Amino acid sequence: MFRLDGKTAFVSGASQGIGAEIARRLAERGARVVLAARSTSKLEGLAEELAASGAEALPFALDLADLEAVEARFKELPEEFSQVDILVNNAGITDDNLFLRMKLEQWERVLRTNLSGTFALTRAAVRGMLRQRSGRIVTVSSVVGLMGNMGQANYAASKAGLIGFSKSLAKEFGRRGITVNVVAPGFVETAMTEVLSDEVRQQMASQIALGRFGTAADVAAAVAFLASDEAGYITGEVINVSGGLYM
Ligand SMILES: NC(=O)c1ccc[n+]([C@@H]2O[C@H](COP(=O)([O-])OP(=O)(O)OC[C@H]3O[C@@H](n4cnc5c(N)ncnc54)[C@H](OP(=O)(O)O)[C@@H]3O)[C@@H](O)[C@H]2O)c1
């Protein structure tokens, strides 16, 4: 069950954290995986790790914020990785500030990478899915997109935007055999949250029903499920992986 043999997956933001764990999980299930991000040395390290366990993985340098270049770059995928069956839009950044102090550049930087970058990459990848009349698109949003968060108006707007984006695509592409879903993590132990002070961490953990931060593996499991054949009748959904932080 939940095998992905013969499928090609493309994971953005695969150089670390949640994206790297998603790539590991998809490879474990039998998919060949394109590992995309800006830090090529990290991608190469992960590709070697996956190859050592018998998986096929391709490190692929990509800057999602360079919107005009994304489609052309996607076309440079080598033949054996070019028909993407599973697209995981995971790359994302934060640039926090209280709203009154937030600069327009902070707003635009986060929206550009998180939302417009996802638009550009999805448009490039969906063409092949339309041709073969099947595909899976799984986008990593955040519960912050559903519940808001102080100091994260830009990030929350981008993550809420991804939900509207995904539901719209679910409607546009449903009859073409493509499902489009969202995974919305809560607080997950990665570089993105390690900057938080102990006090903030404790305060956050106190709001989580399960009483702990999530792991990248918790998120990857939900993504791998949505990427599988078994999830074929699920589309336009948002699965919160937040330990009950948001219900
Ligand atoms: N950690 C959490 O608590 C949490 C909670 C909810 C949602 N999320 C979401 O989960 C996703 C992964 O987060 P994470 O915690 O694993 O963060 P992370 O450790 O900071 O990793 C972010 C990934 O995105 C990539 N990335 C950033 N800008 C990029 C760009 N312009 N082009 C291509 N790739 C880019 C980074 O690679 P390079 O720097 O190498 O390009 C990196 O691989 C994000 O969308 C985040 O918003 C995280």
C-alpha cells in the first residue's frame, strides 16, 4: 500500500527540513525524486544519501523567486525525470515583523517565493500531468494561513493564498485526473523554528493538544499519503498536521 514505484516526484525546498524528509519518504516508497532548491551542495548530499539506499534522485538547482526563469529551468530536467507525476510545493520562507514595521520588501519577498514561486513551478509541472491525464499536486501551507499569527502577516497571507490557489486548481484539473491538496503543518522542529526562544517554544507547545512540536517526518507522512494512488478520491482538501494546535 501507498507505493510510488515508477513515479517521478519533484520536491521544492528539498535541501533541508520538511522538504528533505518528504523526499526521503517518497524515495522510500519507490519514487524517483527531483530535489530542488538553491543550496546545491545540500541537495547533492541528500541525493547521495538516497542513492545509497537504492533510490534515484536528482539534485536540481532552482530559485523559485526568479519567477521568469522557473519554467525555462524546469524544461532543463533530464528526460528520465521530466514527466513529473507528483509535485510537492514545499519551499517557503519567513521574514517576520509586526505589521506596522513591516517593509514592502518583506511583504513582497515572502509573497514572491511562497506564493508566486509556487504558481510558476506548478504551471511548469502541470503541463505534463495534463498530457498524461493524471498527477498529484501537494502544497505545504501552514496552520498560520488558517489562524493568523502576530508578526507574520506576509507569511500568513502567502500560506492562506496557497489554499485558495490549490482549491481553484482542484476544480480546474479534477476532470483531468489531477488531484490538488494542501498539508498545513503546525510548529515543526526545523531551521525555521529553531530561532525561537525557549519561552516562546514553551508558550507555543502549551497550545498544542499533543503537547509537542511536530517533526518533519510527521508532515512527510501526510504528503506521501496524498501523493499515493490510495488518495485518488481526495482533492481540494487541507490536512492539518499540527498536533491539534488548530482544529
Ligand atoms: N517548520 C515549521 O514549523 C513549519 C510550519 C508550517 C509550515 N511550514 C512550511 O514548510 C515548508 C518547509 O519548511 P521548513 O521548516 O522545512 O523550512 P526550512 O528548513 O527553512 O527549509 C525551507 C526550504 O525552502 C527552500 N527555499 C527557500 N527559498 C527558496 C527559493 N527561492 N527557491 C527554492 N527553494 C527555496 C530552502 O532551500 P534553499 O535555501 O537551499 O533554497 C529549503 O530547502 C515551508 O513552506 C514552510 O513555510 C513549516
